[in-house]
Amino acid sequence: KLQRGIKDPRLGSHVTITDTRVTGDLREATVFYTVYGDDEERKAAAAGLESAKGILRSEVGRAAGVKFTPTLTFVADALPDTAKTIEDLLDKARQSDAKVRETSAGADYAGGADPYRKPADDETDGDAAE
């Protein structure tokens, strides 16, 4: 409906509705959205959504068929920014793991022999105890 029914150029194909949460009494709805673009495009999309709020509310009321049409509140979704931060942290961890793996490539244990028990060693120890 955003693309076809509202002719506001600020609400072009770069606005995506990501989630909607409605209160238990169905009086208020929070609509989360993302905007693909820079800060200026995000501000323009927010202004476009605010100006189209009445039209969108009418459509929601018509489609939902409820006694009271919820008041719409638009909130920019932080999910893409959060996902990028997580991806950056995971990339940093992968690089750190690769560096540790590279550093320890030819390293030996301090005492020479491997001090850690392996699953095969556990089975052997259990057989000897019986």
C-alpha cells in the first residue's frame, strides 16, 4: 500500500515496514520501519510517514475491521544498524582467531607432551579401572 496508494516521493521503494506491535486494547500500534539510504533520506521518509499517517490509519481501520482504529506511531527500526555492529564484531573475532591460529601453528606444549585427555584416553582409563 505504501508504494501504490501513497504518492509521496519520500516514501519510495527504499522504505520497508519491519514490524508492527499493537497494544492489548488495540488502541495504539507502533510501526517499525527501515530506510535504505543516508540520514537525509531517513529524515525525509520519517516526515513522509508522519504526513501519510491519516491515510494509513484509514487503510488499517478498513482492513482490520475493528471497532476502533489504532493510533499509529512510526519508529525507525535499529535492527540493521545492530546487525551491522554484530557482523563487525564477528569479523573482528574471526580475524583474532586466525591470528592466534597462525601464531600457534608450530608451537609445542610447555612440558613437551599433550597434557589434555582425549575421549579415547577416557575409555582406556575406564577399562583399566574395571
